[in-house]
Amino acid sequence: RTMRLNGTVTMVARISKTGTVTKVDVISGHPMLNAAAVAAVRRWKYEPFKLNGDPIENDIHVEVHFDMAR
């Protein structure tokens, strides 16, 4: 916050059959923001994706935007 960094961290997150995030890979982003973005995404809970009514594991693209200029 003191450095007032701004930017977007783009990641791929694996969502389990129960809706929890099991893996996060950073695709791009400022190195000083990456750890905070990954930590935030790991705490999120999703509605599981379904195929023919059955929950499946799936990968999604996630962006976390930081705006510390305010």
C-alpha cells in the first residue's frame, strides 16, 4: 500500500468438484502483487461446475485488480 502499486494479476485457478480452489498458477502480474492475489483466490469458494448434472473439476481464468492510488 505504501508503494501505491496498481495492476492486474492474471491467474488460472483449478476448481474442485466441491468448489474449492485447489491450485493457482500466475500467468502475469507485478511480482509484488502476485502473492496477495494468489492468497485471495485460494480463499474463494465457487459453485462447482457440472457436466450432465455431476460436479467436475475445472480450470478458470481469474483476474485480480489492484488500485492503491486512492
